[in-house]
Amino acid sequence: MSSYDPMHDCKLIGAVRAICGIRDSAVITHARPGCQSGAALMRALGSQQDDVKIICSGIKGKEMALGGDFRVSAAIRAVEEQLNPGLIAVLNCSAPSIMGDDVQGAANLVEDEIKARVMTLSTAGYEGADWMGYEEALAALVQFMVPCDRQDHTVNLLGFKDDAPRAMADLLEMTRMLNAHGIKVNTVLSACTFDDVRQAPKACLNVVLGGDGTLCADRMEALFGTPKVTVPYPFGLNNTLEFLETICSKLGKNLDTTFIRAEQEIIKKGIERVYFNLQGLCGLPVAVVGEAGRARDFAVFASDELGLDVKTLVISSANPLDWEAEKKQGRFAGDILVMPDKFEMDQTLTNRGVELIFGSTMERKLAHDLDAGLMRMSFPVLDMICVSNTPYVGFTGVLHLIETTVNTIISRYEKVEKKI
């Protein structure tokens, strides 16, 4: 039976994703154990098992009525002693938020006793969806940044999520392409250290990936004068070229055509080896399900470069971009669902007759029911590990995307109906 719940409806998960990418950070969830264990499990199963610093404050049942903010102070002391982090983020969850626990006051009580910097954030599930928690947490990091002398030809990458499938390989590819153009990556929010966060104003440009991290970029522009530019997530050749062209243009640099031609030649030779397979993709009805900062750009790649027929684009988690305008004016107008509940999405994809879903682990049952292939490219991916340097983005990622897409289709097990 399909669930009627929204797909990504908890601020806590988004805030955890923003903070946990800071390697010397620790998250304290002020909640009952279920909130902490769910967030920790999502990170661990998403191939981040060496970096799961998500701690529960240990609030007890009786404190749901009497208040448990004193446990926040105790948890901060314990985290400081055991983990020695640069940043401690205390995330206030639904139950204590309803009871009115003074989390900020509890943090203030121990602020002078510890070396780590402490931030608090309200992340009650009923307050909003995960993308709101992500945006607010990323923007809250600006309070720790310090004014710096800007370094020429340096950028920050905002909206990067280290728990997305192939994320770290993607980051290496983006860095490689920018370095080839004489551009240095200063800080990646979030895949960095806390000191990197503090030094973020060194960059002369904030690069916002697909619109994720816009609130943080706006706040940095207001406080430090750092300009921002929004670029597509570089899935495929065309998005990659736009990614590089936009950044280079803002920095007053020219594209390295020699580098690009060499990369294009590698892609061309790879495509020639599987030309007949790619012909079979043309017109295949597919759906793309994923977060706003990635899904639309992937759908453009699937449509324009693979020749797939994108029947439905499902934005499972939004961002500050105006998706209502995209519905009315964008190329997927009429075929886009923005944060639907699971039932609505399942019914739409069933009615559209899709044969391949680009999505997450959460679409596994639907793909089985539709006898469709499932290529995992969206958060969360809990039934596939990612440890090799095989990116999905950039020039190198083009062939990896093609390879994975074709293999997903030709290796699909088709159900056979039994005749009575």
C-alpha cells in the first residue's frame, strides 16, 4: 500500500545534512532517541559510516512534561570532552519544541566552559520540510565567518551535499575542472572543516549549485559583499559547459577550449563504443525524482543528451527557487510535481507508463510494481554504496551516467505473467 505522507517533510534531516558535511562538527539532537537514530541511520547507510557524529541529548519521557533543557548542557559538555569538535550544532526537535525547552539558554550556560563554538537551531518536523532546515542551517553558519582579504580567482561551492550518491567523486570532478581553468575552490558548504567555514569570505564568488544554499549566499552578500551566481548541477555535457562558462564569465576568465576539446574527444570515443545501445534509449518513457538542486538539471541531460522522454519531473524537496514559475514557464511545464505526497507521485508515474525511474531508494518498490528500472541518483540512497572515484557530474561523469543508465535498462529483470 502506498504511503500518503510527503516525501521529505522534516526540517531535522535537512539541518543534519548541512552540518554533518563539516568534518569536525558534531550534531546534538534534542529529542527522544528515535529522531537521532533515524538521522544517524540515514547517514550511515548513505556510505558515510566513518563520519556519523549525531548524538542524542537523552531526553526522558517524564521530561516531556517537566522540561529537559538541562540535558542539552550536559550533552554539550560530553561532546566537547569526547569528540573535541570545532562546532557543536544543537538541533531542537518536535517534542521539546512543543514543550518550550530553552535550548539556546542551555547552550549559553556552558559556552564559556568549552572551546567549540555552539549554534542552536529549531528543527521541529512540524515547522517545515527538510529543505528549509538545510537552508536555515547553512545560513546560520555565516555567524561564524570572519572578514578576510579576498583571494583572486577563488570560489565557494554552496549547496553541495556530501551524502548524495557519488558526491565526493563529483566534488573531485568539479574541483578538477575549475582548477584546469585556474580557479581555486576555497570552501565547500558542506564538505569542509569548521576553519574552512570561518574562512569562506576569502572567496571572491559564491557558486550556488542548482539554487541550494541561496539563503546562505544572500546573507554572505549582505555581510561581506561576496557576489553569487547560480549554476546548473553539472550533469551531462551541456550543463557542465554552462557551469564552467557562468563561473568563468563572473571571474573575468576565458574558457580553456583546448582542455574542453580534449574532454569532449574522450566522451566521443566512449559513446562510439556503445552507439547501438544508445539508439535504444531514444524515446524511452522515464521519470526523474529528486531534490530541486539536482533533479531538473538531470532531467535536461536525460532529455537533451540521452534522448529519453521525461514524462514526469518530481521535485521531492524544493529550494528557494520559484518552482511555481517553472511550472508555468519552464520546459517541463505540465510534467512537473513539486513536493507531492507519495500517493500522488505513485499514481502519476503509473498513469504515465514510465519504464525507467531516475530516483532514490524510496522509489524501489514503485519501480518493482511498474516493472521499471531504477537508477539511483537522488538522496537518499540506502541500498547502494559509493566509494570509488566514479563521478556523475562533469566531463568524466558523462560516460559514467551513460554506462549506469544503459546497464540499469539491459540488466533489468522483467516479470513474466503466469498464464492460467
